[in-house]
Amino acid sequence: MTLQDIGNAVGGALHDAAPGRLVTGVARYDSRLVGPGDLFVAFPGARADGHDFAELAVTRGAAAVLAGRPVGVPAVVVDDVLAGFGRLAATLISRATDLTVIGVTGSVGKTTTKDLLGQVLARLGPTVAPPGNLNNEIGVPATVSLIRPDTRYLVAELGARNLGDVAYLARLVAPRIGVVTSVGVSHLSEFGSLENTTAAKAELVEALPAGGHAVLNADDPRVAAMAARSSAPVTLFGTTTHASVRAEHVTVDEAGRASFRLCSPTGSVRVALRLHGEHYVSNALAAASAALTLTDDVAAVADALSHADRVSGGRMHVRDTAGGVTVVDDAYNASPASAIAALRTAAGLARDRRLVAVLGQMNELGPESAGHHTAVGNAAVDAGVRYLIGVGNDDAGRIVAAAREAGVEAEHVPDAATALALLHPRLAPGDVVLMKGSNAVGLQAAADRLIEQGGR
């Protein structure tokens, strides 16, 4: 697009810029990642103002800056950079006439579902489904900027912390297919109730056109009930008999990898996942269901799922240290459901080996937070954890208290660095260590550090 094109799209004015200057790259909001032809988006932040890095970004090759004020280099200036970035994304989507957008939302599982679906759809045509969870009002437009003229599928993860967030993001990307993975207690402190959480996730279903398709989890009653809100056809996935795309005969190997019979209206094929954790069966079914709205080749979908790898970090990343310790890094984020699932998977991996758990607090769970943390402590006991470190605030202490009450050796520490210092000399070859907690606790970096140190 020319800068004049961009100015027209975002309602901005050009400063220090030729109207015909071309942006040929992608949108970047981190000046360290800028490449030739990119558009640098200058967001004012709490600790740094992107406008201060505008000149550096252009020096590194950016064609121009989307800014809230003139910055002395080629720029499109708007009153509100965030709103302008959203308008630019919507314009890019409207120009991509051969593009099918699949939106994915839910309390847990959206990133893994997006990653799996991206790998399946890549078999059908050029697909954009970037690693990580770029799922907010900044990340979604950044994802949209990755599409090219030949892109046929865009998988957009749509997150929410407030009612209306998913609806706004859906207006930007205009999804034709919408996938809802689950409704749970994640971000309950923001939404206030499960009813509000359900309404927030249902905004994706309500945004679908009549010619689109809703893909809903039959195993989650709140999600399955969203079928009534859809003007588009609905596919239910799950393990229940009324799911049209379902998993039958699920088995789990010694490494915690699930296999199952993928049953669909167009046939049944065996799937053997490479991901560690039986809970990923649901994500695989969601991805398969979305893909099967675009193709009838269930064998190709099953084969793609069986060859799909972990894409985004901090999600059941299983690695062995030089010292013979197995580290299970599931520390990108945590909810009660995902923490319990991770404990069960780690228990399956450990079998007759010693299981150690480093569990951080789970944030944004609302007034029931204490009870959820106690439940995770009890789940650690049930999983056979022999030594547990709780990391963070008083809620982490509740995990420790529940484990101690059952006789498990457990300690409460304030931060990840202290946990790592405490953990390292206690490990022995053969141990399995699970790292799980809210992202803010920093256990993902601690897992990387443990690998670097080589275990004991």
C-alpha cells in the first residue's frame, strides 16, 4: 500500500512523507524487529513511548511510521494509534478477496487450537497462523499484516478481558468460521461471572455470517448452547455421541501423547498426536472440525494433525537436561483446568520416577481464587507429586498448604529465582519437573534456565 492508501484507510494525515511511498513489509510495534519496507506502529507505553524510536525504526528500514504525532520521519499521523491500527487491519481484510478467516476464542486452548489448525490448513493453501497468542487489539492487526496476496487462510486468535472485545476483533477480521474451545474461570476477575465470560466468547458466534460456520465444543455445555446464537451452520466436536466430529478409542502412550479415532461425517481415521497431554485431543478435534468445513478429505486432516508439532512456547514443552532431568514447561499461563491437566500429563510421564512440581499462582480468578488454588494443590497430591514449590502470592501458598496437609514435602517462595535456587540442588537424574503458573510469575524463563544449567 502507498502511504496515501494507508492514510485514507486510517483517517490520518501524512507528515514528512511522499504520498506514493510504498509499504511492502508488515506492521511492527517493536523497533528491534523492524525490517525493510515495514510499517512501524508507535504506541505510547507505560515504560517506553514508541514515538521515541520512530527515527531508529526508519533507519532500520521501515518505510514509514503510524504515529499519534509528527516524528520527523515519514509518518501517517492519527488521533488514536490503536484505533487507526484496527482500521488498517479491517482495510487489509476487505482487500483480500480470496481470503478465508477463521477466528478462535475460548477460555483455554485457543493458542494450541490455532497452532494445530494453521498446520492443517497449510496443506490446503498458504496460511497465516503466527506463533504465540497475538490475540488482542494490537496483536490481531499485527497478525493481519502478515497476509500476502496469495494467502488463502488466516487463523486469528481472539482474546478478551471485557465484554465487547471479541466483537470488536471480529469486526476487524470478519471471520467466516468461528471456533469456541471452552468457557472457564480464566479472567473471572475481569468478567465478574461465568455468564459474562460465556457472553464474551459467544460474540464470535454472533459475528459469523449466515454463510459461515460455527465450530463448538459439545463437551462444554456453555459452549454447545451457543449454537442457539448462530445464524450460521454449526458443527459440534467432542467425545460425546452427539458430536458430529468426535474422538473415539482415546489412548495415551508413555510419553503422554494421545491417539484416537477421528470420526466425522466424511469418514473415520486414526490420529496420533505428537503433543504431550490427553487434553490436546479437544484442541485437535476443534482444528479438525474447522478444517472439515473447508475440505472433505478427513484422511488429509488426520495426517496433518498426526504430523503437527508444538509451535508456541511454554505449552507442554518436554525437554531433558544434560543431567538426566525431564523438564515439562507448561508455564506460559495457567488456569485451574490447565494446571490440573498438566499435573495429570506430568504424572503419566513420570510413572515410576519422582515427580516435582513448581506451581505459580493463577491470576485473575476472582473471588473463588483461594478455592481454585487449594484444588490445584489437591490435584498435585493426586498426581503423585513428591516435592512441590509454590511460587508467588498467598494463593501459591494455598497450593503448598493443601499439599502439606496430605503429607507432601512443599515450600512456598516469593519468586521464580528463589524457586530455581531452591530446586536445583534438590534434583536428581530421572526426576520429572513440571513448571506451571501464570505468565507474570516467570516460570517459563525458569524452565529455560534449568535446561541451561543442565539439571543436577
